[in-house]
Amino acid sequence: MSDLASQLHSQLRLGSQPDMTTAPSRYSFPSSPVADPKATVTGGTKDKGGYRFTILTERLLRYEWSDDGGFEDRVSTMAFFRRFDVPHFTVLDKGSSLEIYTSAFHLKYDKKKFSFDGLSAKIGDDIWRYDGKSYGDLGGTARTLDNANGRIPIDPGVLSRKRAYAVLEDSESMLFERGWIAIRHPGRKDGYLFAYKGDHKAAIKDYYRLSGKQPVLPRWTLGNWWSRYHAYSADEYIELLNNFEKNDVPLTVGVIDMDWHKVNIPAQYGSGWTGYSWNKNLFPDPEGLLKEVHKRNLKIALNDHPADGVRAFEDLYKVVAKALNHDTSNGAPIRFDCCDKKYLDAYFDVLKTALERQGVDFWWIDWQQGNHSRIPGVDPLWVLNHYHYLTSQRSLDILEKPITFSRYAGPGSHRYPIGFSGDTLITWASLQFQPEFTATASNIGYGWWSHDIGGHYWGIRSNELTARWTQLGCFSPILRLHSEKSQWNSKEPWKYERDTCEVMKEFLVLRHRLIPFLYTMNIRASYEDEPIVQPMYWNHKDDAAYSVPNQYYFGPDMIVAPITTPHSPATLLGGVTAWLPKGRWVDLFHPSLVYDGDRHVRIHRPLSEIPVFAKEGTIIPMDATPKLRNGVTRPTDVEILLVVGADAYFELVEEPENEDSSVSPPLSSFVRTPISWKQKEGVLTIGPEWNGSGKWRQWSVKMVGHTSAPTKVLTPSYSVHTDVDTNCTTINFGNVHRWAHGGRFEVHLGENLQLNTVDISPRIHEMLYRCEMGYQIKEVVWQLVTQNRDPIDKRVARLWELPIDDKIKDSVMEIWAADSRAPGSAKGYEVWSAEESAEEVAEAKGEKGGEDGYVLVEPVLDV
């Protein structure tokens, strides 16, 4: 018997129970599910059935039908907060029919059981007719990417393009009553009509009002996570962490997959997937291991497949049995039962408390057994997610904020971050779908997906694929490296070829440096209802915004267009088609190229770069600590990435100095530092810092895409470095008092500074030099673009007549037409090659998916 089990047995022998003091908070959560009666229109009888309409806003309607004349006022998994201010609306009751008018819709109803012909609403020029189904043609997300090879069907969100409305059917969802699970009455229909006519952000904000906001994540979740399905020993795991430190790659979270517990169990107990007893052959001193991990400033999570309950081989079997009055005489298993409150209490307050006391910080819930339980309508995944999140509040002294890590269970799941998207196949098709899948999740408010970066299993070993996936991970909500149990598959950067290793390390370090920006976006997501990843059409009404599903906003000013296909053998560059909105944009990783917007552009980049565009007037704060280490603290060295050309503003937000246990402290309590750039005057202002107690901070600014140095002395210890090769200027200000000069630090960098104009000739030369093509034809291209003085349109036409690879022509065109200010620019005369479809790319790589994108290949388990 383990020492911990002995302690718990002693408690029971003395007549006391394991600590259940956290249970009450697990069954209590904020909600206001009952709408204002003044916002409802009700009718019908118990005998014939009844209807109720709740006008939540002038654009959001709840509709209910009940065979028994009663209506649902309990909390559903989707709807926690139905108590809105009463909007303006008009009711016209004609006796046998009913009409409701708001500024957004005109509802007509025949007062009968809901039907296609009997219930409708006119929204602008469109008409919704009841059909009992959810609708949101811009998509939402899915429960998991398990076994998916590329695109899969996704559930609807609350946004639409083809129709003026979206519909969220809530008739089948699970309920909560007095903090515990409940089920719906039969014969009742419950749904929500979102009549927003393409006003996507307004629809999402009201969805969050109805369902609850995304919670704030603790800062440490935003760094690099290490996860691998592998039977680590304690020594091997510590050696792994030491190797990351030797390679200067900082981590914030370590995840240990299922081999932490006993897996090779006697056949009488079934499979070894579920377990709660340490494998002492691998981890002879669990507390010692967890202390060593914590010494390295990492949080630690353990994998939990809870489906098989607690069996007789477990160290804590008798302790749990005692808490449940379970007969152990025959070694009968304690079945997993998410519908049994006593079982859940023992699960959390005996099993998990014991392991958390040893040093486990949080749990990876790996539920893969579907959505059925012994009570119809109760989904085990919902129960696990909801109560794990609430139970984690007992560990706020360690976690800082509540957290869980589990699959998506349906609308409302955004209240329980972080999402685990399942076991991803290692294929280009999987990578190609992942940016779109992440972006559309925001259409149902789900902003914190954690994918298996690099892919989990099957597929192929590809240095290029792994590098591109790591780049995507850097600009994803969560970056968690992961891989399967295989001697051939692991994601340590140093296990790849040199170029790939360097790319992986660079972007893992960059991810850590981005944490000041990411934490601010975390606050913005929770308090301002702005998920960090947003589809382009959230911010632009142009039709073109819908044409680039893999492209997305990362925060308010950066656009990420990840490269998700293999490189061209002719140019040695990866490529992607991007759409740039109106304005002027610079690529943060390739600042020698500046682009005019309001068009599609083919982008080509080497393996070391991912296209990330920032518009004129962008500020991005980064951690400039010279040597990064594991864990997270508020940095004392901050670098500002500044894109000149327009006014810019960013408010750096950091945790309250004396953060209490409040899950959502008032926004006014956070430490805030405003940073602004006045374009005309050329003035950069930092501060004053609000609510902070520190005195000094090292500040620097990197002007991306601009290389003129300021002529005035800025501070006594300032220094300037201009890098013509990278097209950037970095100015170090040295130590700056956080309340200097009357409350703020102000420097003059130069009036009306602009992004450098693209110098076409050296950029074309650089690109052509790399191309694997004939030397003579290379010279022809060079002369055509840089020396020929014929009209631009004729030269462009000649380029496309040349017998060279289309990818070379596209690469030339990109540079030639990037910046209309450049002498000899081909802007306005662009011609691009036909694009390959995702299916063509997958077929070329030998990656054939099955119906709906799910893989058809069976794994090879035995040799």
C-alpha cells in the first residue's frame, strides 16, 4: 500500500472522511437563467401545449414549445445567463396567430406546435422558417480531430454568410439544477434565433452574454507545453527537461501521458487505459519527480482516461470504496458513473486530491467513449469538463486561475478552457485544415484550442512538415508539442535536421517572447469578447475576406497566413495565397517586402519564415529578457515592435500585483501600461504604468520595415542599431522609470516616418539566385524585370510566356507587384497561376483520406 493510501486509510479508521470541503464550490457557479418576464410572450394551455418567446435583444430571440405547457428556466450547458435588459419590441395578437416586431426581425406564428409553415421570421430580405435544426453556415467547431485526415464536418456556430440569421437549437442539451446535472422534460423545444445580418462581432458578443464569457487563463498556459505519449522514467523525464534548458528552449508546462500509472495490469481487470496508481517501476518516487519538475518552474499535468472507474488493483481502491460504501470482498470494480454525485465526490476528493497533494497541478481529461451515460441526455464529457473546471478552484494558490484540459463538448464549452483537439494525424492534409478549424471555432466562442503540434500519430516523418506546424503553433491559442508512442516519432527540436531544429527552436523561443502580448490578448478575450484567433470576415465585410479560410487575425493587428503545403522544388520556397485588406502591410518575418492591400497576393517564403502581416500603425510588446528560462514572470525587459505609417496604440495588461482568488477580478485591478505612437509628430509614449509597484524597466523599440535612425539624443544611455539586411531599426532606451517625466516616458523618433519602399532588384536577385532552374533563362527573367524598359503590362505578359515553372513566375510577380511606390512596380498588372486544391496537394503527397476526411488506413499494431 502506498504512503498516501495509508494516510487516507488512517483517516477512515479514525472515523473521518477524506477532505470534502471543496465539494460545495463544485456545485455552485454564477448564473441567471430566468429571463425578465417583461421580455416574454407566452400562450397556450397544459392540455394543448404552450409557446413562449423571449426577446433577449432586438436581434436575439429564444423560442420554446411545450407539449405540457411548462417551460424551461433551468441552466442549460449552453445558456447560463438569460436575464437581459428588456429590449424594445411590439406584439400583435390576432387571436389565432401572433406577430412580434423588433428593429431586426418580424416573427409570425400560428400558435400551434412549431412547424415549417407555422413559425417564421423575416430578417431583412431573408426569411427563417422553423425546422428544428441549428444553422450557421460559417461553421463552428467539432468535438475532436481524432482519426481526421484533413477537412471534417464541423458543427454550426452562430454566424452565417448565406442567410441573414443563424440558429442554435438547444432542445437536447443537458441541464443543471441547484448545481447538479438534470435532464429536460420530453415534448419541449428550445432554440435561439440570431438575426444579425452579417454583424458577426455583435452576434458573438450577445452569444457570450447568453452563454458566459471566456475565462482568463493563467499566464503560464501561454508558453510552450511539452507532451508525448511515451513511457518515461523519472530520470528520463528530468533529462528531457534538462536538454530543453541546454538548448535554450523555455517551457512552462509538462504533460505526462498515461504511462505515469500502471498500464500492464492483470487481464481480469481489462485494459490499462484507466489508472490512478503510479507506476513505481518508472516513477519510484512520484513526489520527488514532481518537486524536480516544479524546481524547473513548470506546471505538471497528468493524463486521465476515467472511463473504467476504480478497480481493485488501484492503491486507493479501498479508500474510495469506503467513501462510497462499496463492497470490496469480491474485488468488484467501482464503475465510472458521471451521473452519481457521490462517485464524482470520491473521484475528485479522494482520488484526485491524493495525487494533487503529491504535486499534480492539473489534469488532461482524455474522454473518448462518446456522449452516452446511464441517463439519456447526460454527456459524460460535459460532466467531466464542468466539474473539473469548478473543482480546480481549490488549487488557485498553484494554478492562479481555474483550468481544465479536455475535448470540446458542444456550445458553451468555451467556459472550460483549454480544449484538447484529439489525436492528430501527421499529414499535410491535417496541417492544412488546422488553421481554418481553429479560426471557425471562434464562431461558437471557442477560443482556446490546443492541438497536437507536429501531429500525433501515423503519417510521415517530414522535417518540413514539422517546421511548418511549429510555426503555426507559435501563432495558435496554445502551443503544445505532442507525438505518439513510437521510437521513430518525437518532437524534440534537436532530433531533427539542423535547419528544422533551428526553425523549431526559433519559434518556440518566439512563442515565449510573445507572452506579454498573448496575456493582453487573453484579457481582451475575456473582458472584451474578442478571441485571440478570428476569421478574416469578423473584421472585414469584403467578399474576399471569406475566400481565405486558413488566414486569420492573431490579435487586432496581425494577420497570419500559414504555409501548409510542401515547398516548390523550383523555388525552394513554400507558398500561400493571402488576401490583404486595404492599407499597407509589412511581413514581420520578411520586412524587406511591404505590400499594398485590397487584393490577393501569392506569398513565398523559405522554411525559416511564416507570413505574418502587420498593418501600418501596429504595436506588439515582447519579452526582451536576454536569456529566457522556464516558467513565466512579468518581464523587466520589454521590446516594442513598431510598424510606422499610422497612429498606433496598445495597452499592455498584466496580472494584478496582489491578485486575490477571484476568477474574474475587475479590469481596473490589472497592471496596465499604455503605449502609443503619434505618426505625424513621430512621438512614442510609454506609460504611465497603472497599479504597478516596480520602479524601472528596460525598454527598446524595433521599427519593423524602417531603417532611418533618429537624429536626436533620446536618453542618456540609448543606443541605435540599423540592420539593412532585415530592414529594421532597433533603439534601446536603457532603464526607464515607470512614472518618469510627469507620469510617462516620451521620445521623438522622427516626424511622419514611413515603411521603406521595396527595392525590387535586390529582392528579385535574392529570390532568383535560390531557384533551381537554367542559368540562361534565369538571366532572361532578371533582364525582363529589372532592365527592360517596355511597358509593364507587356513585360508581365512575356514573363508568363516563358518556359519556366509557374511557381517561379508567381514568386517574381509577388516581389515585382508588392509595393506600388517602388519604381518599376507591376502593381495593378498582377497575373497569378492556377492554384492547386487541397485534394491535389494531398494526392501528390500520397495522403488519401476517406469519406468526410477521416483516415481509412488501419494502424499496424504487430509485426
